[in-house]
Amino acid sequence: MPVDPLVTLTQLATMEETPRFGRAWQRGVAAFEDELAERLTERFAGAQLPVSGPDGGADFALVKGDGAVLAVEVKTIRYGGGFSNLLRNRMQELLATSVTMRREFPVSGALLGIIGIVSPPSSKWREALSGSATNPLDRLVDMTEQVLLRDVDGVGFDHVAIGLAADDGDWLVLDPENGRRAVPAFSAVMDEIAAASPGLSDRRGDVPPRRRGSGPTRILLVGDEWSSSHGGLSTVNRELAVALAARRADVTVDVPSASSDDRDAASGVNVNLVSPLRVPGLTPRELLCTRPVTVPADYYPDVIIGHGRVLGPHAEALRGQFYPNAKRVHIVHTNAESLEAAKETPGGPSRMLLSDDRRELETELAITADLVVGVGPLLTGAIEHSMRGRGRPIPKVIELTPGLRDWGEVIDAEDPPQLNQVLVLARAEDPVSKGLDIAALAVVRASTLLGTSPSARPTLVVRGVPAGAEADKVKLYLESVAQPAVRFALRPYSDDESSIRADLWQSRVVLMPSRHEGFGLAALEAIAAGVPVLISEESGLAQLLERELNEEVAEMILPTQGDASRVVATWGDALAERLKNPATAFRRANVLRDRLSAIISWDKAADALLEALGSPAAS
């Protein structure tokens, strides 16, 4: 028969407290954990033992084929002076560990267990305890029941086993439903743990009893703003909120602050805007880690949605501190590794460390979520790949396809803009990743092909240039690339719909020559307006179009990687062809818009999200 794993510690317990004893005790603890993991793996049929994470979570975890998890923390406490203070500190430490473990294993059905082992008193303390009714386990058991057992908020452990590292010591097993019960030996403790495994139930995913089955799904989205001054992330957050509300979900958006116009606009689409209390010294984004003060006292969301590494941490903070039973959805907007690589220039510095930090953060936020959502096929595939091999169950991943904006009307193909204006809509903080050099040189080549008359020469308009010194950098960059051969105009970023509409209605072609683009909402805006577009093949939008429309879009999806002269020639030739025959180009653009609008919409995106959450849409 295999040796009871407790025997190692039992032998150590007979030693007196010396420096050598301390080192031996720690080695014994490590050996105990290894033996315990092996024994439980045998008993937990069909389970695998993943490698534990480095973030202070479980000592080991067992994962069944159906995704159920039993995560176990082993805590040993040496009895001696200051035992009461030591217990108080250990209780707080273990409570924090339970939160970390629930974040580490957020899948439905995860159970957390803790095995507490107290070393028997040394001879000095045995003498002090002789004739006393005090038992070193009594206080530990009482505090454990009060502090560590899982409460209604989901914090704490589901199963606790406590005992002495001694052959003759009884063990106690505790859980929230059955209270405390004595077992005669540690082998029986393992029987208790193994017996719990077949009936794993969704504990952390449950909502409080007062919310179960009552009313529409409550969804809390975390955002920087209601408008889109921060770009595509804000657009996705707002449009998704509107679509979810249209599917009769109870939708609230938590933003640092909101104007009266913002609140009126949100109210008009059945969305509630809330904000946290202002705290001096905290940035607006930091405030999102605090509880919104404008929600009712009994408000409890079923779902919290965060966006990427930018706002994903704030969604996790809200759940961890205030709404621990809510499901967390993590929406992925970027692929940090590909994006930072696209910003590098030949001979320039590496952005490896920055991209690795951001990749790790994005992956941790994703793998600890209940549901992961990639914006478009490129990001969906990337985050699925990034979560592989982490030693944890991977949450469900779905793709979110943004819908087309309703501009009210599209440009009449028989009345195209009179001037050869070429538009790039992009947050142009980094002109390299956005391919502004490709755009400028393509305009130069198109100018040559179209003729030398001033009226034929195209003008490049870049909408989305940062103000101040950053604008100077973009100007100098374009001048170094193509000046004086190209005419260009720089315009600041704007979230004003009328300004974007004017840019689109004045342009004959919209370019998206990004060296990497997670999705490409700007090009989708142009498609929705019926403006001809040329799109980088290094984008999620390109993958979407190729998957849904195949050969119909082949001529508008162009390379941005490889030989630079060939890339520029390809873009310049395609641009010249559209500028030379604008009516034909706009007719094709209108056909593309109609075909795509029949396939994608924000309503369909909201339906897919609700279905993945187990909340069927009500249209």
C-alpha cells in the first residue's frame, strides 16, 4: 500500500524546534504536497494535474475531462508562541488566496479546498499545555468556520480539512452545507475530498437567490466614455450596449463621468449611464475600480463586460470587490505582439518587452474570465492560441462581428466627389503601424499614373492626428516619406459624426494600409457609407470579408508586408484605377455594402453574446 502522505510530517513533528527542524519541516511540507497530489489524482478518476500558476493561487488542481475543477491549497502552521496572532494573519492570507484561486479557475463547477495542518506542540509547549483544556485546534476550527468557509458572496473555500500532523489526531472536515464532522485519519480526509468530486456544481457562477430567475439579464459594461473620443474600443462598447438593450437586456454602462447630453443619448436607447464617486488624486480610469454610486443599493449585475488590457482589469476589480457572483466577459480588441511588431522600424529598437508584458496581461485577463470575445476572426484566433498551454481550463471563446453604422443614406454612385481626395481614418499616434508611408507613396504613384495636371493630382487627408507635438511628428514623417510629391492635409481626431460623415462624403477612396489591424472599424465605417475602400490583408476585417464574400473582395484586400516597392506599386495601381473610374468604384462599393449588411449587424452580435451567456435574446 502507498504510504500515507501525512507520515512525512508526522515524523518531523517529533523533532524539537531547531534551525535544522525549520528546514526539514519545509522539505517535509513540499514532499507532503507532492504525495497528496499524486494520491488525489489517483482517486479523482479521469483527472489531469495542471501546473499551478505563479500568482499565489492553488498548490495544485485537478481537472476532469468535463472541465470540472478541484483546486487545493495546503497550509501548514507550526504551533508555538504567538499562535493566536499567527492564526489571524493566516486567516487573512488564506482569504486572499481563495480570491486568487477563484480568479485562477473561474470555470463553472470549480470547487476550492484547503488542507490545514498544524504541527503538534513541541515538548516546551506540551508542558505549558499540560493540565489545560486548551486544544491548539479549537481556535483554528472556530476561526475557519467564521472566516474561510465560502459565504454567499463566493469568497472563501468550499471544503476545509484541519488536523494535527500526528498519527493519533482526529481530523475535521468542514463545508458550508454540512458543517463540521470528525474523520479518524487523513486517508479518510482524502476519501471525503474525492467523494465531493463527482457532484461538482456551478457555485461561483450562481447569482444570489434574490436574482435567480427574476427579470431580464442585468449587464454592466465598463467604459471610458459614452462617445468615441478614445476610438474603436468606445465605439464597440456603446454599440454593443445599445444592441443588448434592444434585445431587452437590462443594460448599464459604468463611465468615469458623463455629460447631460451623454445621459440623454443613452436614455434614448434604454441604456443607463452610471459613474463612481470622484476621489481626489485618482485618474478617471482608476475611479472605475470603485463601485458606481448612482446605481440602486440592491443593484447586482449578472454579467460584467470589460475591454482588453485597457478596461479588463477594472471589470475584474468590480467583480472581485463588489459583484463576485457576476460572470465576467473579456472582449479582446488588440493583439499586442503583432501590433508592437508593426510599430518597429528596420534598425530601430525592439519593442519585445513591452509587447510581452501586454500579451501576458491580456492572456491572464482572458483565461480568468467566464467568457472571452474576440472582435473579428483575427483576434478571436489569436487569443485562443495565446491561452493554450497555461495549465488551466480555457473559457469559452466566441467571435464578435461589429455591425455597419446606419448613415441614413449612401453616396450616389452617379454623383461621386469631384476632387481626387483620398482618406485615411486612423488614430495616427504611430504612423508606421498605420502604414501612412504606404498611403503617401501610393498617392505619389497614383499621381504619376493619372497625369501631371493639378486637378488630377490626388490629395491625401489623414483624419485622426493627435494634437500638439504628436501632430508635428506625423507631419515630419509624411514630409520625409513623400514630400513634395504628395499633397496632404492633417486633421485632428474627432468623435463628431458630422465631421466623419463629411470626410467620407468628400472622398473617392478610403485607405486602411495598416501593417497590423486587429479588426478595422474605420474601414467598416467607409463600407457602411458606400465609399470605395482598399484594406490591408493584415487585418481582422480582411479575414472577415474573405470568409464571407470570398472572390468578390479579392481586388480590395492588399498586402502591406514584403518588398516595399511592390507593396507601394500594388496600392498605387489599385488607387489610380478607382480614382480614374469613380462611378464604377462607387457602384461596386454600394454592392459590397448591401451584401455585407445582410450578413452582419449589431443585433446579431448581441444575440450571439447573450446565447453564449445562456441568456437567449428577446427581440
